[in-house]
Amino acid sequence: MNTLEKSQHLAKARYNTYKRDRLPTLQEVLLRKTAPPVCLYNFYLYMRDRENIAEYLDFYLDVLEHEILCRAYVKDLKKLGLDVNIEYPEYERFRPGGPKIENDKIKFDTFISVDSGIKRYLSNSSRGSSNTLNSRAGEPSSLRSNKTNITSTSFHNRERPFTRDELRESAERIYFKYIFEGSEKEIILSKDIKEKITHAIEEEGIVQHKRDDPWIYYEAKKEIYAFMEREPFPRFLKCRAFGNMSLAHLTMRLFIGLFFLFLGFSIVLSLIFLDINPKTIRLWSFIPIFIGVKSLLTYLTKLSPLFVLLKISETTFFQFQRIMEPYIYSLHIKKGTKIFLQSLIISTVVTGIFVAVPGHRL
């Protein structure tokens, strides 16, 4: 699935309204417990368009997909009355263990039960790279074989259990897409974690079944989560919780502001130096000056009072979403009101000065 298709899947997701009196956490965003403008879709767009590191979020979501697949396989084994410790010994053998893992499982089960749309997205999210993987020289034969990809239909309405080959293919797909040196979306990880993953994929396990358990990427997933929580996520909140405009629109507002300020100053200075009476005619310059000042303040604060009034937030250039987070909207209202009042005061003072200046014909 390419980047455009991935963003479209997230954009079509349905959102519940969540009432909170604080900013959301990264965990809540990833678990889809937030709504626009701080939802997973907006976070994905931010990582792609602003930070240019969407591959880190892609990796995290693809690992979640692999975990879904592994847990579904374990569930299938239990339904068939088979012993998981015999049929899939790696699942318990390599489990990091402890209450944290069980807690993660609960949170993860919440994640996959929130919305069927995100399930469809997750079950398709890494298939876009299969052609690239199959063409890479020196890869395991399992990747070069013509296996049927795991589709959303087979995941939710399958008539047969998953196979170990499918688990292995899923694990290898992530490895050759994000971990393998020179891969399509190579991510930066700690050297020891990268070496552990490489060893797990290429060497551990038996000949018939190399490792494909969900714990292969456990440490990498934790590291990527910590990275996103520490660096891009706070900037995302600052951008979306306290702003409502895209970069392209902000640039446009800068030029609009400068143009209208130039227009307003040109009008009022012309009236002054032509000594046009009555002086009150200079009040007409208030309109372009106000538009110019408001546009420049909008550019500086990254929030449009007009969008606040319409209760919308811009995702990409002139593409909008309704704001569905009450707390975020309250922040927008406060900031938008402040911007409007500042624009009004500045424009009034500047216009008043120009009106008071005596005319002088050149």
C-alpha cells in the first residue's frame, strides 16, 4: 500500500467524540482514542509532510499488524485443539514476560476493536512493498515465492487458519522494508537492537520454521514509540492543538498580509500627501490594514480565527476536517479570540495615527 492509499484509509475512519480536559497522549492517538484534529490520520500527515519521517509510524503500525497476525494464529491453534507450546513454541519462549506485556495486550486488543476501518488498514498497510521485496537479490526463497498476500478479506472472513509461512512472510516483509541496510524505508535503530533483529530473522529458529513471533520487533517498537513520544509528537500537538493551518496556507497568508498592509499604507499615505479632505475618508484604509495585520498574525500564530469560527482544521492545502475534540476546540476559541482582538487593536491604533496626522500636499 502506497502512502496515498494509506492516508486515504486513515481519512475514511470514523471517530468517536472523547471528552477530556487535557491534551491527548501518544498512546491515545495510536489506540485511536482521539478525534480530529489530533487523530491518527492527522498524526500520519504530520509525520509525512512536516517531519518527513512517516516510515517510523509506518514501522510501528506494521509491527502492530504482525502482532495481530500472530495472535490470530495462536487463537486458531487453540480453536483446533492444538498445543501452542508444540506448534508455536517461539511465542512463549521469546516472550519478554511480565505484567507490562499483558498490559500491552489489553491496550492492543482495545486498539484493534475500536474501529473496523483501522483493522482493514492495518491488514493491508505493508503489502505495497511486496514487489520491491520480491525483486531484492539474495532474499530468502520464501519472499521470492508467489505466495498469496494477506488481505483484509482473508483476515476477517477467512475460511482457513493462518499458516506459519504467512507469519514468516509478514516478519520478513517488515525486516526487508525497515531494518535491512539500504531498504525502502530504512529506520534508525540502536545497533544492538538492529543486530538482535537481524539474528532473529536470519539465524534463530529451526530450518523448517525460522522465527516469526511478535517479539522479534518488541524492543524496536518500544524504541520507536519512545522516539515519537519524545520528539515529533510534542511538535505535532503544538501544530494541531494550537494551530489549524497547513504550511502552504500559512505561506499564502504571509503574502496576503504583506500585500494588504502595502495596499492600506499606500491608500492612507496617498490621502495624506494629497491633502484630501475630510480626514475621515482615511478611515477606509482600516479595512486593508486590518486584513493585513490579521493575516500576518495568523501566519505567526499558525491559527486562523475564520477556521475557528467554522469549527474546522486544515489537514492539507484547502482540505478540511471538522474539529471533534471539545478541549482542542476550546483552545482554538481562546487563541482565535486573542488573535482577532489583537488584530483589531493594532489596526485601530495604526489607522487612528494616520487619521490624526495633518495633511500636506507635496
